[in-house]
Amino acid sequence: MSSTVTLSSGHDVESSFLDTTLSLSSDEQKPKAANATSRAALERRQLLHNIELLKLSVSVKDNQLQEMKNAHAVHAEDTAEKLADARHQCQLLQARLNFCTQSQQEEKVRYEQRLRTMD
């Protein structure tokens, strides 16, 4: 893409033409090439910046996920301890119930024996 500019200078247009031709083709290509290069570099920097933002976002979310996992593990451990305590308490209560039931049955048997001996 070549464009030329012709400049005329002088007092008498018919007699003295001073033709000066400037070639802008090389001057136009340099800014376009530089512009394209700087645009590509800008786009590349923008993409790299976006990648860094995404990496940061992923890192933050990964940390949040780790915190949630840790909190869940602690909660699960606490719940397991409570379950173990409840089972132990249940065993103690079952033992007490068995003891009370056995004691009442023994008391009933003794009472019945006393009634029989009185008759």
C-alpha cells in the first residue's frame, strides 16, 4: 500500500513547479507494525494479567476449601467423640437398668417366698 504526496511551491504555478514526492509507505508501515506489535503486546499482557487473577482466585478458593475441609474434619471428630460418649453413657444406663431389673426380680422372688412361708 503505497501512497504519495505531491507538494507544489513557488510564486508562478505555471512556470515553476517544484515537485516533491514523499513516500509514506515506509512511514505508514512502521507505525502500523509498531501499533500491531504494541497491540499484541498489550493483549498478551492483559491475558497474562487475567491468568494471574485467575490463579489468585483459584488459590483463594483452594485455601477456603482447605479451611472448610479442616473445619469439617474437626466437626466430624467432635461428633465421633460425642457418639462414643453417648454410647458409653448408654452402656452405663443399660447396666444400671439390668441391675435394677435383676434386683427387682430378686426382691419379687423373696417376697413370693415369704408369702408362701406365711401360708
